[in-house]
Amino acid sequence: MTTRSRSRSRLVRVRRRVSATAVLGGLRASLGVQQVLAPSVADRRALELWCTLPPGSGRRRDHRPFPGDVVRLAVPRGGTVSAEVWGEGPVVYLMHGWGGWRGQLGAFVEPLLASGYRVVAVDAPGHGDADPGFLGAGKGTFMEFMEALEAAGREFGPAAGVIAHSMGSMVAAHVVRGSLRAERLVLVAPNHGFVEIVGHFSHALGLSARTRRHLVGALEEITERPISEFDLEPLGVDGSMPQTLVLHDRADKETPYRVAEAVVASWPNATLVASEGLGHHRILTDPGTVASAVGHITASLPAGERRGG
């Protein structure tokens, strides 16, 4: 990269930060007024903002080696989601995170195919090629992510493995714990718990204690359980989760590395592989990350059933 291009890149980042700061300031100001004069309006706005997908999300990162066969799957709240399928053999599911899409995990496809697996990559409602979720375009919920992966599981059957990124890690862990039998699990940059995220969200927007309580209540109406129950750490304490590999970069600015440490400390059958300098997204295309994930999945397939190199 030339000096000129580096300078241009830095300028773009600065402009984005300034723009984001201005937008956040405007939101804080308007919500501050609404919380005093129209609390119910502030409640609805807080929930809407929580469920809004990040700008520029979706198909901007596509690491698929080539197109697979796309299957449409019906989901419980209406509409369909996309599942892209490559190859034959034991199934490995790929699950993206909040604001992502299936193409972000495309670097795992060819190595898994070469090892004799069938790969199924899923788009959650509102992401990739899936239909909008029940809240409308540009919105999403955790439960819709779970329902998308569950729909894929019903269609393609038990998993030799599941590889998931960011919030998709929490989704995959809960679906595997509940309805999808899986031999191996790979969590890449797993996210922190919803209670903590709500706290950060509330602080950033200047939400009052009342508005925050209402937001938590609204979320628990959607999830039909306390949001604290979605935390990863307690989920595998009893050793009931499949053999799990956790991959996380120490410099990840979106999901803290301490989450990976806590999961591995809590789950007796989890192993951590740390990286340096890959951040939250480049970790998905790093050759070392891909090799570690595929090696972990491949260990569950008897040697006589393996194909390819």
C-alpha cells in the first residue's frame, strides 16, 4: 500500500468516526427528550435501535470459492432463509454473526470439501439472501438466527461440525445444546453476553434505568426467557457440549478476548487458540484459523471415511 493510499484510508476512517459520533450525539439528544416527554416513544425507539442491523452489513465480504446450490427454507415467523450447499458427506454448518452473511465464512468451504464434508452455510432473516425478518427490512433478532440454523438442521440433518462467528457462536451453541446434534463445534470470536451488551448499549445512548428495564423486558418477550440465560460460559459447564475449539484474536475490538478465555475456563471440553493482529473479521480468512477449524472438525471423522487431501 502506498503512502498516498494509506493516508486516504486513514482519512476515510476519520470521516466515518466523525459521522458516527455526530449520529450518536443526535440519537442521545432525541432519546433524552423522549424519555422525559414521551417515555413510551423512547421505549419503542430503543427496541428499534437494538434490532437495527449495522450500516454496510451483509454481502460486502464474500470469500466463497465458487457458488453452491442455494436452498430456500421456511422459518417459523414467516418468509424463507437461504442455505447454500456444497459437496456430499457428513454435514458441516457455517453460521455468520450479527450484520454478516454466509459468504463471510467462505474460506472454510474448499478445505472442508477436500476433507470429504458437505458444507451448508446459512443466512439468518434480514441477512444475505434471506427474506426480511418479522420486524421488517434492516432489522433482526437473536431468535431468528436460531430459527434459521434450526431450519437448516431439520433439512440437512445432524452435524459433523458447526463453525460459527461472533453472535453466530452463541446461536450455534444454543441450537446444538437444544435441537441439532453435532460432533464438533468451532466458535470464532464469540460475543459477550446480552446483559453486558445491553449495558454498553444503554450507556452509549444515555438510556435511563426505566428505559433500560423496558428494553430488557421487550427482549425477553421475544426470547421467552431471561436474556442472562444466553451467556456462553454457563452453557457447557456440565461437559454436555461437543468437543469445542474457540478461536479468538487478542486485539478483537468488537468481541472481547476475555469471552474466549471464560468459555474455555468454564467448559471442560473446550480448547482455545489465540491469534494476534487479525481482529474480528480477518480471522475468518486467516490460513491458520481455517486450518485449525478444519483440523478440529476432521478429527471427528474416522480415517476410513475421509476423502481428499
